[in-house]
Amino acid sequence: MVTKSHDPNELTSGDQRELTALRRLVEGTATETGESFFTALVENLKQAMGTLGAWVSVYDEPRRVLHALSMKMRDNWIEDFTYSLEGTPCETAMDERRQVHIPERLLELYRADAALLRYGAVSYLGVPLFDSAGAIIGQLAVLDDRPMPADPRHIAIFQIFAHRAAAELSRLRAERAVREREAQLTRLLESAMDAIVVLDAELAVTLMNPAAERAFGDPGRTPIGRDFRDFLTLDARKRLLDCTRELSAPDRASRSLWIAGGLLACSGDGRSFRVEATLSQYQLDGRAWFTLILRDVEERLGAEAQIRSLLSETEYLRSELQSMQPFEPIVGSSRALMRTLHELEGVAATDTTVLLLGETGTGKELFARALHQGSKRQHKPSIKVNCGAIPANLIESELFGHERGAFTGATNRRVGRFALADGGTLFLDEIGELPLELQPKLLRVLQEGEFEPVGSSRTTKVDVRVIAATHRDLAARVREGAFREDLYYRLNVFPLRIPPLREREDDVLELARVFLDRFCRRFGRTLAPLSTASLERLRSYPWPGNVRELENVIERGVIISTRGVFDLARALPEAGTLEPRPTPPPDTSHILSESEFQALEKSNLVRALEASGWKVAGRGGAAERLQMNPSTLSSRMRVLGLRRPHERAPRPA
């Protein structure tokens, strides 16, 4: 019998399948990177091993979840699949840092894994992916609905795919880290206040950060490639050259130095300015490069003024915020007020410009706050400007800001109210007092959303909703030539008339009760409710000063009422009586003297301090009970000689 000999060079069918799988791996992923690489990897792995599905995922260790970069089950690609390790076969592979192969009966071992049940999974093979430092960065796995015997060829193919997946995942992580570092470096250079300039060995500019471009930029030509010595005076050129030679000396240990006394530089517009300077040298590709870091000494000297300006602006914003907290509601239920509030509610949610029209004291600022609170800008700044309270020569700077040196006294840059209100609301009170020469600039902001600060050619874009208010007849001022007609129509998009108090008779009594309660709590007083006669007298008074006058009358009455009853006769002597005969002068014989008033104030403070356990500030403190600033209360305690009962007066020296 002749036996056929086996040729060792002849490939078995298993060898052929392995070669085919490896060819798929190489050919399918050779030209791919990133997401497309993992898609090709999963597709070829699934085909090479003949499994139900395959996936490659990245590991989020803090959350203990895997996020699939590419996943295919049967003929479907699964997008954005993230799953917890808890109770899955992947958990064993990741926690034990090894390959896990479950050839059959997978569901009996992992009954809680709903995904396995959904696909009718029978077998699983998974392995963690490691970076060069040995940290787990992901996983590669396959799943099948048939048994998966431990075939060494399949296991070897799977390991090759896993190594390729780990290598690409590590490359992507390294690439992302490089991009992040480059982005950080770019942000650092762009945000640096100091001018940073990179020079080659011949001192030609190869890079300038934005601060350097602002200092040395010439609109007519680019600074890149120019000899940096062109930006220096003759003496400064020599000093810079000497410093570069000193750094280049072969025996020098340090490759950086401080240029004592700085350099005298020239800006693109010809302005000379002195800068502090540091110079460093480094080698790259066998060539010498220099980094020059410059700081404008004039800016350093002006830093204190700038800080004072910023503190002033911060204090303004803080005071605006305090004035709005808590937000004061609009009190009243009269038909005239309800009609206005209905219109306010309709326009508040829009970005429409609103013109508040009303007499002095009707509460236009309160309505402006309500418009802001009802808008989508409620979490952004709400800034107020009283156009009638600022001198005409300063209001442009107040609204739009100015640059340093824009005018005499402008020693530092100032941010205007429009810039402060960017994204929010700007309330222009007493708009009728705005100087005629400034009105075109305001019109431009309303129409185009842009302006130039005083002394600047830089256009600033803002997104501001404008609410204007006036007690004047703007149409009449237009006819008189005191107000621009185009600005009037731009402001008058949605006029909102605030009714005077004489048209809100039903609201007078409600407002009076609210004010009485507020001032009694503020001053620590207890007064009986307003009598029917007092309410009728308040209602019959014409209130030429509107809500503000009513508030002042109630405050005055709370202060002077000493017998537990609100003394309206003294608080509102000019109101007259319902009888036609003239009212006799009020009796002033019981008006408190200064010493009596001080004693009464001291008594009120003691009662509030005792009620709060002599706690001055904080929740439940005396300052909160009296609605006073804690520092003001502490000051009054010192003036009145108030101390805790257990505190002893200091011994005389």
C-alpha cells in the first residue's frame, strides 16, 4: 500500500482561513484612521471570525462604563451605545485585566444582562485594550448565537485585531493630548497680557501673540519676517543684539536673562514707549531661536487706576443687584393699572424696545424691572442710566465707555453701560434729557447693535434690549427741535403709559397699607391699622407726586407717630380736610426734640437686639429685623453707647 506523503509547504484549509482573515485586517484598515479605522476593524473581525457581532469600545474608568466607538450586531450598526460593566461578561475581562472566553451557555452565567437575552447570545470573547503604560483604555469583543469553541487560530486572529485596536486607540489618545496641549498653548499666548515675540537667529519676527500685534502692529504691513530691531530705538537695538550674543556664548549656563532697564520701543503708529523685557534662547532643528517677552511699563503704572475703575464698576453692579433683591412687586388692582400690566405682560417676553410714559413718581423704574424680570434676559445684567442726572459732557463716556487718553482726565480705559448690559437690559431713564448731539449715536446702537467707545476706532457689538422712560412729551420736544424724530419713532415702538395715582383711587389704600407695614418693620414700630377717616382722606388727596409722594407721607407718618396710632394730620398737613373752611395750623407742641428722638431710636434698637439675642448681622439678626445695613446698625450702636449686657465698659486709663 502506497501512502501519499504530506507536503509541508502545502497550506491547510485552516491556514487559508487564517491568511484570509489577516489579509482582511491589513487591507481593510491599512488606509483608515480614527472612526473609519474602527468601523473597518469591526467589520473585518466579524467576518473573519464569523460571529453574530463585534465591537470596540473606549473605557470610562471613573463611571465604569464602556462606550462603543464602533459596534455591529448581525447586519445593523449600533450608534452611540454606552453600557455599564455591572453584571456583564465585560466586567470580568476588565476587572481581571485578561482575555475572557465563554464558549457556550453564556445566558446561564449572566442572566441579568438584557442585551445578551435580546440577541440570544450563546458565546463571548473579549479582551481589554492597554496603552503603553499598561492602563486599560478600551475593550475588543465578539458575541455569537452559536457555541464558540476554543480554536487557537481564532484566538490568535482575535489577539492580532486587539493589538491593532489598542495601537490605534493609543494613537488617537496621544493625538488628542497633543491637540489639547497645542490649544492650551495657543490660548495661553492669545490671552497673555504681555507681548510675546519669537525671533530667529537673525532677529527676524516669526511669531507675535495678539498683545504684541497690538503694540507693534502696522496696518500697512505684516510684522512677520521683519527685523524686530525696526521696532526699537537705536540704543535699544544695540542692547538687544548684545543680549543675544551673551545668550549664545557656549560657556553660558543659563539660556535666559532679564534686560535691565528695559527697552525703548516704537509702535506701528510711531509712538515710543518703554517696556520691561526678558530674553530666552532655545535650539530647534539645529538652529537658535529667541523668545522675547515684553511688558509696557506705562500700562503697569496705570494698573492702579484701572483697578479703581473696575472696582467702581463692580460696586455699581452690586448696588444695582441689591436694589433688585428682593424684587419689589407692583401693588394695585385698579382697572387702569390692570390694563397697563396686561400690556406689560404681553411685551415683556419679547426683545421689543419699550417707552415708559408717566408722570414723576409713578414708578417707571419698577415697571422697567418687571419688564426685565419677565423677559428671557432675566438672568443677564439689568443696567440703569439716568440721562438727566449725568452732565452732558460725560454722558457719552457713561453710555459707551472711553479709551485711555480719549480726553483730559481719561487716565484709564472705562467700560460703558451698553457694554455692561450686553446680553441683558439697559434702562434709559429720563430719555428726554439726552443731549441732541448724542442722539444719533444712540440711534445707531438701537438699529445696528454697535458703537465705538470715545477715543476708539474699534467697533463694539452688543446685544442689548433698551427700555426708555420719560415724564416729558417727546412728540412736543420733536416739534421743538430738541429731540430727533427718527430716534423718537425708534424708541416709541411699544409705548406703555403708566397711570398716575389719581387715576388709581382703589390702589391708594392698598399701597398705603403696604407702605405702613414696611416702615413699621423697618423702624421697629407697632401702629394700629389706618382708620376709616385716614383712608378716606388719603383717597381724596390728588397725589401730584404720585406713588413716591404717598410712600414719603407714610414713612414720615410712621416716624412721627408716637402713641400707637398713625398721625396723618402731621404726616399730610397739606391734604386739607373735606370741609371747605381752611384747616388751622397743626399743633406742633408735641413734636419730638432731638434728644427725645434719639432716646426713642435707642429704645427701638434695644428691643430689636434683645429679640435677636443681641445678634447684629445674619439671618434673624437685629439688622434684618430693622431692615438696616449691619454696618449702619453697628455704627448707631457705637454712637448710642449700646453694648451686650455682659460686656463691661473699658476701664479708664
